[in-house]
Amino acid sequence: MYDMGMARAYLDEEGNHRPPRSHAGMRGTEEWSSLNAEIGRDQGRVDDLWGWLYCLNEWVNCRSQKPQVWSAYDKEPNIR
């Protein structure tokens, strides 16, 4: 699921691509984020494709009710 309220236009008023910002803050869940988001780069359309691929992987490979990204925490006593 994407929050389009956090979206940023990638084209300027003249229809040209905006130059990337020197640093873009990370928002969202790290397990589902693209590499560009994790290292603080500005995100683009390709990062949406990475997010879609992560979701597709979960839909195809998830055999339980819990998504794979949380399965590592099953035996963690401090997380309930």
C-alpha cells in the first residue's frame, strides 16, 4: 500500500525531470523500502517498482497469515 500524500512531483513546471536532492529523509518501513530510500537518495519511479516487487513476492511466497518480513521476530520475547 502506498501513501500518495507523501508523494513528490518528479517533473518541474516545464515538464523536465527535477534534479535529485542531496539528501532525502527515510519515511516508511525499512523492510519494504528500496535501496535508494535506505541510503538517503531521492526516490523516483523505479523505487515504486521495487516496492511493488516486494509486495508481489509476499503475495506469491507467503504461506502463513504473517508476512515474511515479521517472521524473524517470532521467537523474540520482547515483541508481542
